[in-house]
Amino acid sequence: MFLYGYDPTIIILIPAIILALFAEYKVNSNFKKYSSVQNKHGYTGADVAKQLLMLSGINDVTVQMTPGNLTDNYNPKNKTLNLSQNVYNSTSLSAIGVAAHETGHAIQHQNEYFPLTLRSSIVPLVSFSSKLSIPLIFIGLLFAGRSLFLLELGIILFGIVVIFQLVTLPVEFNASRRAINLLSENNFLSESEIPAVKKVLGAAALTYVAAAVSALANLIRYILIAQNRRN
């Protein structure tokens, strides 16, 4: 794409693409599989989220339904725990796992978990960088014969996006670990149900790993292209 003729750096992206496809397959297949398995106590995702917040001493977070599929999230700005309809009203093991995971983020926020605080603090910078990095890299490559300034600036901005992806990993893994512990310690799930929830959350975590690997692979590729142009 960025070099005239054959671009040997494209091979760097192949493992990342394979991992991304595998991660998407795992999260879809696991979520679908355990969406048809109901938890033995009959809790809905909303029930679990509300009770876990209460047990954690958090009373200023609102649990609400949000449109879409797998659009579940915790918003630290307005302290809302947003669950998709398939999670909010569902009693499936998939729903329980997702609801507990998002509750884990709310607990992270309450406890000022450093990686989450760091990620939240750089969101405005990442938003700015993600919008400008690729256009600058593309324009920089077009005019690389005159100057590498725009190309290198684009790469630096893209590096900020990569840092955000890497910081996201401990945030997500920690939220899943908290979710499993909370569900187990408070007897929301039986011992036989825990492995299924671990599979759902493990597959979801893999998507973040794939995103980080993809971003890092692209960064390495851009750096190699810039070095080639410099030489």
C-alpha cells in the first residue's frame, strides 16, 4: 500500500490478522454457546451487576440497558454501567460473565486502579492521535522525497494509539479476574458453571490482545517503511 511495487513489510501483519480472526471466532462462538446455558440461580445480567455493586459498597453507579449487541461498557464519566439487551435481561452464563466483567471496571474506578486511571487520562490524546496518525502517514509517504517530517509525526501519533492498546490489556484482564472472583466468592455461580464463564471472558480478553498485537505490528511496519524511505 505504501511502497511502490511489492511491499515486503506486509508480512508483518499476517500473524496479527490470523490472531484477530481467531479471536473474533472464539468470542462469537463462546458467547453464542453459553448464551443458551442458563445459570442455576436464575439471575439476570442486571441482577448480578446491581448486587455486585452493592456488595462492593458502590451505590452511585447506575445499571442501565444500552442498544446493540456486545455493546456492554462502564462509563466512568457519568458512572453508568451499560448492558446490552442480550445481557441485561438474560439469565445465561454469557450474560452473567459480561455483567460481572463490566462491574469489575466500576470497582476498578472506585478503587482508583492505576492502569484504568492512566487509560482514562490519555483518552483525549488517543482520540486526537487516532484521527490524525494514518492521514499524516499517508501524506508523509506521498511527499517522503521532500521531507520525512509528516511521516515521522504520523508514526509518533500512532505510537500513542499503540500505548493505549497496551495499557488496555491489564485493565481488561484485571476486570475479568475480579469478575470470576466475585461470582465465585458470593455464590452467584456453582463450581461447575465457573469454567464456562472463564471461557467467555477469556475469549473476550483475546480480542484485546489481538487489537494490541495488530497495532504493534502496524507500528513496526510503519517504522520499517520510514527507514526504507530515509535510506
